[in-house]
Amino acid sequence: MYGLIGKFVAAEGKRDELISYLLEGLTDMPGCLSYVVAREPSDEVTIWVTEVWETSGHHLASLQLPQVQAAIGKARPIIAGMERMAETDVAGGVGL
């Protein structure tokens, strides 16, 4: 399994809107085992996204899905920063 932990920084006052876009394109994503979007409790702009996929290829393919492309298009103007924090080789867990 392939894992990814990412950090998004929203434009000031836009975190909840950005979260809604990050959650918008999640329907019918082949190979996605887990996709979690969370607020950073210590500030008002940071969002953490934790993903688990069957393979890295499934993750890459998801970025081309029409609903994901639409969500990216809406989100892009209010993303102040984005960082890939870690790629992981997932060993297991609850719900996987």
C-alpha cells in the first residue's frame, strides 16, 4: 500500500472553503483505501491530508479523474502553500 501525508496552507479566512473542495472530489476513486482531511488545531490556515492507496499508480490516476480535476480547479486560487510531507509504505491499520 502507498501512503501520502500532505500539508495545505489556505489563504487567510479560506480554510473551511478549501477543506470543502478537498472533500468534494472523493467519490468513485479506485484504489483509495483512506482519505482523511484534518484541521491543524494550532492555527487557522493549515490542513493535513492523509491518504492510503492500494498502489502509487492508483494515487496518480486519481489526479486525472474529472471530479478531482474540478475540485483542484476550485481549490487552486485559495491555496497559499502546499507541501508533500511524507510518502510511506503502509504496513496496515484499522479500516484498511
